[in-house]
Amino acid sequence: MATPTSSSPRRPSSLQADAALQKPQVNLVDLRALEYVDSYDHNLMCAICHSPFVNPVRLECEHVFCQRCVNDAMSHQDRDSRVYSITCPSCRRRIENRAITPVPKILNHILDDLCVKCPLEYLGCPEVKARGDIQDHVNKYCAYAEVKCPSESCLLTVLRKDLDEQRCLHSVMKCEDCESSFMERDLEIHRSRHCEVGKASCPDCNAQVLLRDLVGHIECCPDATFPCNAAEYGCDFVARRETLNEHLKTCPLAKFVPFLRMQNERLEAHEAALKHLRHRNSILETSFSTIQETLSPSTNLIDSPSSSAAGSDTGPFDSTAHHLLCLHESLREEVNRVSAAVSEVDAKASMMVMNESLRIKEDLSHANAAIGNMRMQLHWLMSARLQNQQRVAMIRAQSSGDGLGSSTDAGGSNRSVELPVRRLSDSTRQDTKL
Amino acid sequence: MGAKVPRNFRLLEELEKGEKGRGAEACSYGLSDGDDLLMSNWNGTILGPPHSAHENRIYSLNIHCGENYPDSPPTVQFVSKINLPCVDQRTGKVEPSRLPCLFQWKRENTMETILIELRRFMALPQHKKLPQPAEGTTFT
Amino acid sequence: MSALPKRIVKETERLMAEPVPGISAVPHEDNLRYFDVMIHGPSQSPYESGVFKLELFLPDDYPMTPPKIRFLTKIYHPNIDKLGRICLDVLKSNWSPALQIRTILLSIQALLGAPNPDDPLANDVAQRWKEDEQAAIQTAREWTRQYAMA
């Protein structure tokens, strides 16, 4: 095919290739130029660049824009006016504080999750990635990204997918047909798509066709032979295009092709459904058998007569399944009944407790009232007694010595003041006594 | 390379520049018909450069901007009589082949470029001595 | 020619996919920043049932600077001059990068429905509008019939 005319010293070493892998060329992906796969919420769109936010920031008025868009807008407003403050592009509110605040993390996460096509799609990369991972993808994994040539002496780049060759693909080769020179990496593309001289013979008509037209030629070559449309259903007719068209008009099998195809599709669909059902059935059967195993001792005890009756009536599989279902049903009923009873009992008990506690509360308040009553009576008695004692003491003092007028004066004033004070102190003392 | 400004908006820009009188070097220009939405016909004036035969003279010109302006140059024609190598002495038409800025026309050139170049042309030493027709006469 | 910014591509796509009723904007094939615009005169206005041609150009630093717009159909309006230039605040000092072609064209359509002779561009028209509004409206109607109806 092609012969290397000059080969640069190539030293294929895996080490080199690894180094190239680890030190990828940093091409910053322009997130605005990406093609977004799904439609996204229009609220995620920056009002200035009309793309989903890139490094979003928030202004004082809580409007969000890309950092770069805000910077651009600010610098333009600065150019047009001499005022320091700027206005928000969305609401025209005056922004005094130029410090822009970051947005909540969640917004960044949502933006990073948007799916985009690889920016190297035009070279053939089919990948679709989350936007947050696309830079990584291009830098480290994308098969169509340019990386350094594995050859130490070569300064050119190759696509990452060609690294596996482990050698320099930049040696200049000559196209053996048109004599023009290409680097090895481009030669194949040249020969299959662009070369104007290289020829190949058509496998059917033996005509010499340009290599780049071969695929197109085979599609419309008059000598190419094709099998009958119904080949897969048993027609072994093979002929050239025109004869085939004739044959197709008469071939009974070919007429049935659409119908057969439809039947096949239906069959496949049914088989798939059947497979699915079988799988489910087996799961159900195993679960039944485990249930049966756990229950079998108790069933034997509880209603062995009924189960044996059922067993004698119908086939073995039917009886066990039926029996099991009955059992299951009765158990469920039992559980329902029990739970109903439990809740009833619970309600009754709580009602009783409530009634009881109400009555006790009433009693308590009666007792409290009685105690209060008694306390008042006690007060009254105590104060009456004290007054009596004082009166007696005074009468005694008067009768024993009338000479000390000043002392009686003091005593009188004392008494008038003392009475309420006493009472107070009495009441406190009573509390401590009780 | 940026956006390619279409003809009409380019002419509006030039009109604004001409109206504001920001044009330099004693050249002025404006629309000859203010109602013409196509803005095809313009008037230009050049004040003759000092220390030349043209000193203190005012030359008026007609400029016609065709549909392909500014991709192709406008046609320029003197109204006032003038004797210059690049001017057809019968019609007053400026020969594109003899004025560099018309000959090597670039999209960035404007009508002002042409007027300034014509004025510079008048002031060239080799053109200083050319005998000039009487002031105030016009091509017919 | 530098690549067209994504924003302009998106705006154009949307103008095509979801056109505004009574307004159309189609970019030139050889200059995607240059649009042919048609605006229908709003009903209940002297421009009713007229179809007005405009041209619109997105300059280099759009959307940081406003689009340039001009009427190509003659129109009698106090805020539009003889060369079709429009006096509208959002096209000048009040431009914001959050505005877009769609909103600007709607503003122009609204301006047709609500002329503002106190902020004139065409002085004689504004004067007449203030002195004798009925006559001015009549002239606007005649011009519409004469120039804006095919």
C-alpha cells in the first residue's frame, strides 16, 4: 500500500505514551459553545449570553448572571457613563455595591449535571457527558483529543485513540497512487476520501473505480448481485439488480416478507413477555414454598381435616396452592380480627383510665377546697387567741403600774402597728407548720 | 475581524460623524437629499490647502454611494472647476485609477478618507503650480 | 469572519421557531448579523394594516451595545425621522444586555401605537402632532396607505 519515504527515529516506548497521557494539553472548553442534549429549564439561562449559567454570581438585587457576562456589562456601563454605580441588566436597579455574591451550591450542581455533547463531536467523538465532567473528559479520556506524539523526538500531536500504535505517526509517506506526501496519520483518510488517482476494481463488475468512489459505486453498480428479499425465509434466488426486480414481482415468498417479518416481531415480543412471566412465576413459587415450609407444622395442627379434604378433592399442585392460599387468607382474617380486638381493648382501657382520672381530679379539688377551708378557720382561731392573750397582758400591766406614761404610749402605738404584722408572720409560719 | 457593517448602517455612521463636525482637516460632507432613504447622493466640500494655488478656495463635490458601497468605492465628481491630474477636465469626475485610495479601495475607507486624500493631493508640491480655472466656475 | 456568538444563533433560531405575531425578522444569508424586519402597524393606530419594512444590525459587541435599527418604509411619526431612524430610549441610553431583538421589535411596535411628541426626533412632525393631532393622525394614515400597503 504505502511505503515510508523518510522515517524519523522512532522509539516506541510505553513509558512515553503514559507520560503523554498524564500531561494532557490543556484546552479550556468553552462551556457556552457546547451543544446541550436535553432542553433545560429556561430559568437556568443567563439573560445576557442566553446559555445556561457559567460561573454564576448574584447581584445585590438577587438577579443571577454569569460572572463573565456581568463583568462585560459593567465595563460597558463604565465606558458609557461617569457614574460609579451600575444598574442590573434585568431590573435596572442601581447596584451600589459591586461585590458580587456567590450563588447557592445547589445551582452549580444543577448546572454541572446538564448533559452536553463532547466539543470534539465534529471529529467523531460520540460521547455525551455531564457539563461538570466535560473538561475532564476532553483532558484525559476523549479519544479524539490531541495529545503529544508518543515519539520523544516528535513535537506534533496525535489523536488519543491513535496512541495505541505506540509510535510516531508523523513520518511522511507517499500515497502510492497520486505521489503526494502525507503524514501517516492522514494517509488513510486521504486514500479513502480524497485521492484522485488511486483505483480499485469493483468486486462485481471488475470496473476500475476511484478508491474514494468505491463505496458509492458498489451501491449503484449494475453488476452487483443481491439475494432475494425473502432469502431469510427460504428463497435462494441471487441475481443482478434488474433480474432481481423481475423476480421480486413473482416470488411468492417475497410477497410474504412484510407479513412474515411482522409475525416474527410478534413472536419475539411474545417470547420476551413469556420469559418475563416465567421468571416471575419461579420467584413466586420459591416464596410460596418457603411460606409453606414455615407454616406446615401449624397447619397440620390447626386444620388438618380441611387440608386433607382439599387434597383429596383436587390435584396435588392445586391442592397445596389452594390450601396455602386459604390458610393465608384465614391467617390474615385472624390477624385482622385480633388487631381490631386489640384496638377495641385499647380504646376501652384508655376510656376507663380517662374516667378514673377525671373522678380522681374531682376528688382532689374537693380535698383542696376542704383544706383551704380548714386553713381559714385555723387562722381565725389563732388570731382570736393571740388577741385575747394581748388584751390580758395589757390589763395586767395597767393594773400593776400607772407611773410610766411614756411606756404606755409606746405600747399603744406598738399594738396598733403590730396587729397586721403579726397576722402576716402567722400565716407564713402556718405554711411551714403544714 | 468582526461583524461586517451593512451599507445603510455604515452610511448612517458616516452621516452622524459628518453632522457632528468631527471630520478633520477642513473637509465636510452631508446628504444632498435628507429625504432619501437610500442615502445614495452626498455633498462634500474641501477647503483648499494653504500655501497652494487652492488656498482660500472652497471646492464642492458630489459623491454617489452605490448599492455595493462600502465593498466598492463611491463615484466622486467635482462640481467646482479644478485642475488636477486625477480629475476629468470635461466632467469633473475623479478617475478611480488615478487616486490611490479609490484604486486600492478597502472596506474601512470612508468618504472622509477620499476627501482628505483629495486635499492632500492638491497640496502635493508637483500639483502646486498647476494653473487653476477661475474661482466659482463649475463643470457643466 | 469570526464565529457567530451562541447568543445570536439562539435568538435567531427562536425568532424563526416562535415568531412574534405581527413581526418577522429574517437574517441575510451572507451576513447573519443583518436582519430584514417586517412590523405590522398596531390596530387602533393610524398605522393599522400597514406593513413596515425595517433593517436591523447586531454590532460587534452586541448584546453589550444595542442593535441598530432603521425604518426602510416611509412613515409619518414624531419619533421617527426622514431617514427612518428611531428615537427610543431602550435603543440608546436605556439599553440593557438582558433585552433582545424580540423585545426591541415589540417596543418599536408599541411606539407606533403610542407616539410621543414630547421626545421628538422629527421636529416638524412632533410640532404638528402637538398643534393639530387630528390632522397629524390623518397624514400618518395617508402615508401608511401610500407607502406601507403593497
